[in-house]
Amino acid sequence: MTQPIVAALQMTSLADVAKNVATARRLLREAKDAGACLAVLPENFSFMGRNEAERRAVVEEYGKGPAQEAMEATARELKLWIVAGTQPIAVPGDSRPANACVVYDDAGKRAARYDKIHLFDVDLPGGREGYRESANAVPGKKVVVVDTPAGRLGLTVCYDLRFPELFRKLVSEGAEIFSVPSAFTGPTGRAHWETLLRARAIENLSFVIAAAQSGVHDSNRETYGDSLIVDHWGRVLAREPRGSRVVLASLDRDGQKATRESFPALKHRVLA
């Protein structure tokens, strides 16, 4: 079995779709030039604005719009599988969009779509930051796994990381890799980001590709960054703490298969 190269792309997205898409395309080309067959963009890769009105102005219909069309064209041009982070996609019958992750195959065709299930409705300890994602987004309902050249990929987004039952469900459906496009806050990132990513990898004997937003955005919100690729034993293969960067790693699929056979924790589960 070959060792596919995968990429996590770290960005500091702003309130300008065209500029964000241009940055994403540049990073995707870097990933392809480095040999990646699959690249993951962060949550909100196409837009992080100053307020909800600005966000609603850039909502796209599924399969239409500048951000999606750019990802289709880039995947086709580069012959690269792209997990296009998330962007707001219109939901018929609801004024709120979905926070949707669209996957494109290396011919530029839509291979899968996952709508973020767990929405970030929290007040951070200390009372300085509060979020109500559900006021402006429709939660997803479906678990999504898709076959890619790097392996069978389970789709998650950011806050999903705190719900191990979702990852167990993905593994039950054959996932060997998890993508985790994210925009973690500074405080929660410092406290929990790496720990949670490595825990999900270890529990499920699966690779994790975590592509993060990093830095200060137009809203003055700060995201944590530290994009990581973690192997099936919980080892960090590659990382980038800050900035717009490409994180690359090869996945030892033979090693994963051997470990799942010799250390069959997934077969020892007694609770469904």
C-alpha cells in the first residue's frame, strides 16, 4: 500500500471572498506541487466577516456561486481532492444557511457534502466571549463518509471534535481518516485543541487532518491556528502554529492496518 501525502491548509480568512479564494487557491497549488493527493481547507475558508449581515450576503446555493465554482475549477485543474472547509450554503425553507463542508474529487465533481452537526452555542469561562452559532446556522443531521485516494474519510467540523460518539459512528461506517476543518477560539485552542485531536486519533486508530483558521480576523476575533496532522497512534506528524501555511504529511496506511489488527480495540467495543 502506498503512503499518500495529505495537506492541512491554514488560513486567516477575512471579509473578502475573492481574496480568501485566491489565498486558498495558492495554498492548494502549493499542496499539489508538494505531492498531496488530498487537501483540507479550514472552517469558514471563504469568508470571516465583521457581522452576520455580511455573512448572509455571501451565502451560496448548493452547487452555485463564486467560492464553490472556484473550488470545482481548482480541483479539476490541479487533479486534487479538496475538502473545502466550510462555507454558508442556503437551506431551502430556512433563513439560516448550513455551515457546509463540500468535498470535490480530482475531476472537480462534488463527491460529498457534510453540514456541521454540533453548533457552537457557548459562553467561554470568564464571560469575555460568547457564541450562538445556532442563531445563524441550521444544524446538519447526517454522518458522512467518503472514499478518497488517501483512504475512507469521515467528515467533521470544529466543535464536532468534542463529541466522540460522532467519530465512533464514522469509524463504524469505515472511516480511516478524519478531516477537522476548524476555527477554534484562542482560549479553547490553548486549553484543548491538541489534546482533543490526539484523543480522537487514538480512540479510533485513525489519522486526523485538522486545518485551522489562525490569527486576527476583520471582526477582531482571534483564532488559535496550530493546524495538525496526527497519525493513528496519536503522534503529531506535522504542524504549523501560525500564519497562512501548508502542513504536509504522508500517511502510513500499512502501519495503520497492522496496528488495527494487532491492537484491535475497535473490535472490543461492547456498547453500540
